[in-house]
Amino acid sequence: MYRYDAYDQKLVDERVAQFRDQMRRHLAGELSDDEFRPVRLQNGLYIQRHAPMYRISIPYGHLASRQLRKLAHLARTYDKSYLHFTTRQNVQFNWAPLEVIPEICAELATVQLHSIQTSGNCIRNFTSDPFAGVAGDELIDPRPWAEILRQWATFHPEFAYLPRKFKIAVNGAKEDRAVIQVHDIGLDLKKNEAGEIGFRVLVGGGLGRTPIIGREIESFIPWQHIISYCEAILRVYNRYGRRDNSFKARIKILVSALGIDEFRWQVREEWAHLKDGPNTLTVEEVHRVADFFEDPAYEDLPADDAGYHHHIAENLAFAAWVKRNVRAHKKQGYASVVLSLKKPGVAPGDITSEQLDLVADWADRFSFGEARVTHEQNLVLADVKKSELYTLWQLARKAGLATPNIGLLTDIICCPGGDFCSLANAKSIPIAAAIQERFDDLDYLHDIGDIEINISGCMNACGHHHVGHIGILGVDKNGEEWYQVTLGGSQGNSTSLGKVIGPSFARAEMPDVIAEIIETYVAERHDDELFIDTVRRIGLEPFKARVYAERQPHKKVANV
């Protein structure tokens, strides 16, 4: 993974000193709340419902073991001994007092972490495939390119105050695991007929109040020009994006208003002034960054390990975990392991300091000292020998991190919702907990197969409910919490937006609603047909008929 040089460290250390003084001035009354707000936001600090929320950047989801231990230490020292991983591959503290945030910043800097541009109207954390570098379907490793773009975007003065926040994702595999189609810019690495590397560029994707799938603006931009082309997109957005209405300020609104052809023309006109300029990448620079992402010292191992297969045959629990939580690796004799942060009774994406210390130990012991954060709010050990999977499973199971539910109904993506967020209309975590409790039979979950549930507490869609097979959105109805349900969303190459099935439901009804949706699927599916395929084949009507049949008129249903 990338390691800071002297320039990187100096920049981060200087930001720590600046923010420490800005915080001192604010606490002393020298900076008003309004004056302090843009400063704190671009340093990842929110004022939430009960306490400040502090967001830390995890570029493309990579964490070294020393960084894991530092995060665990900070959670113990300044927070309530746990932290939360987000759908943006970031990490959040929810209870740290305002006055200790500069101390946390300073400690983060000692392990090459920071919170710069994790909020505010700027270019946010770059995200990518959590299996980058090890996936069998990878065409080009996206991590060097994500890092090059991250360095370009960090502290970029022209884009520090955009009309609205801006998110970029990079994919380099056949299967899109970075959800590039719902980002402001989605970059898909590819090779042209001549074998040259470049990028298919998507623009104008996003979720939130107006969910939109991104449009292709260029089918191939040579790698040398990817910075200048992204800069041209951002310049057009910065010039024409709306600043009078925050709900209409995202680039997706501008692209929709202009149309993709006009927007493309505007970008190309701007790019003409930038192409072949100082931001043109060189082979030397790409190699410099790519060297940080060379393969670790893999051993030459047999493709199969007899002990591993013996444990699968003899231990049904281990076999179930392997089926759901272990992924194929490009190097024979190795596998990638997903550590589930979705144990029933625990808020999705949460992990304790003690567990995080254990993950750091396992990263050192089993996976070359590194872990990754997934978009689905789980953790990955990317490089584990097959011969050591059984030992790792035993340790993870004891620590509560081996629930064999990856991709299943209880592997729920969930924002913090109304329990923490001042923007939320409704709570998300209790809904996730109620669904997990209702579907606590792992045999049944394995039988019904892959089903993705995404929950957001408000229209900001931090839980990405629009792209869940089943999406749940918290809405306010006369001061009460209600929940709107969508079906048919998906991520990956066939990214789609879910459709609302009808009026919203009271909180107490949600486990029954989900159960009735699942029962409809079980009744209607063809042999081995996945949930999303059944929804696409039969449409929403059978689900709607089942869900609402017993709710009219004697049960309350909100017309939201």
C-alpha cells in the first residue's frame, strides 16, 4: 500500500497544526459556528444528534496493521471503544468530544492517516475494489490510479468549495465492485484494441434525493490524460453547477439539465486548454506509485491443501463460512477472507477496539500486515494461505467476526440513521436489528441465497438503499418514523435503481413486510433463481399484492 514521503507527511502535519489552532479559536469564541463550519467539515467533523461525529479517510479502503491498532487505541482513549465503517470505505467515531479532535488528528498523522476532505463541498475519499490486486477477474490494478488521483485532488485549491460534494470511484476488474455507476465520476480501467491502458469515463451518477445512473461521457481516455480530463469535468461543474439550491447542486443535476451531449462538448472544450499540460502523467510517475502496490512475497504453494479440504468435509460450520466468506485468489494456494461485521445484535459496520486489535494481529499473521474495508461495511484479509483458513476461522469465530452471511439477507448495509445523525428522518439500526432477529436461521438464509438489503435513515442515502435488492428508506410522517420500501435495485455491472412498491410502513411492521417479500420470492422463484432475478422476471405486483393484502384498511399505512 502507499506510504507517505516527506512531502506527504509535512502536508498532513501542517494541517494538524492549523486545525488545532482553528479549534482553539472556535472554543475560545474567536470563530463563530458559521465561521468554523466549513473548516470543521473539510476536516471530517460533523455536529451530530448527541455528539460530534469524526470521519477519517481510508483511501480505496486499505489499512495497514499499525493503522488498525491506532484506530483501536483512539476509540478506546477518546470514544466508547468502538467505531463504524461506512459505505465510502471510511471510518467514523461517534462520541469523541469536540476538544479532543485535534489530539486524534495528531495521533492519526503518526500512522499516515488523516480526515482531510472527508466532508464538505470538495472531492471526497477515492473508493475502489476491496479485492484490488488479488481478484481473478482483474484486468488492471486500480489502486495506483486511485492513489495518483487522490494526490492530485488533495488540497486542490480550485476544487475546495465546489457547488456540492464530489465522489470518484475506480474499477479495474470485469465485475464492478466499486459501484462506479452511482458516482459523480466513475472510472473503468480498460485496454483498447492496441493493448493501451485507458479509462472509460462515466459522469453524473449519484443517489440521494434524485437517484441517477451515471452516463458514459468518454469510452476511452488514455491514461496519460486522466487527471486533465477529470479536471475538465470538475471545472465545468464548478462553473455551471447550481449554488442557489443544495438539493439541485450535484453534478448529476447539471448533466441532466444540459444533456450528456452538451455536457460532453463543454468538457471537451475545457479539456482542450488542459490536455498535454503539466498534469499529463509520465511513465516514471505511474511506475513510482505502482511500485507501492507490488505483490507481496507470495510463496509457491500447491493449488489445493489437503488439510483445508479435510476441514471442509468434517466441519459443516467451517464449510458454510468458506462458502460465503472466502473468495478465490489470483495466486494459487491463497484466498481472500471477508470478516463479517454483521453479527446479529450488532449495528452493521460497527467493530470494537478489542476486535480491531485482533484484526490487526490476524493481518500481520495471515495477510502481509494489511486489511481492506468493503463498500458493504465488512473487512477483508486479502492474502490468506488456504492451509491457514481453518485457524483463522476459529479465531474469527471466537471474536464474533465469522458470521457466515456475506451476501445473504442479514449482511445488511445500514447508515447510522436517527440514533446518531441529525439529518435522519428515522432510525436505521433498530430496523436492521429487527430484520436480523427475524431471520436468524442460517440454514434458511443459505437456502434463499443472495439478497441485499440496504437501509438509509433519510434521502441522503448513506445506506445506498436505491441499489439494494430490497431498499428501506426512513421517512417522517407527522413526526413519526415510517419506512418506504423499494425492490429491484442492484449494484455491479448491472447497476439499477429500485422502485417504490407503495405507501410506507410503520416501524413495527418492517420485519413482517420483509418476511412477506421473501415468502413471495420463495413461492414464485424458479429453481436456483436468485431474488433479484425473480423480481426482474415477475415485476413488483406479486410482492405488492402480498405485502398490502393484509394492511388495508385496518392497519396503518402512510401515504408517503
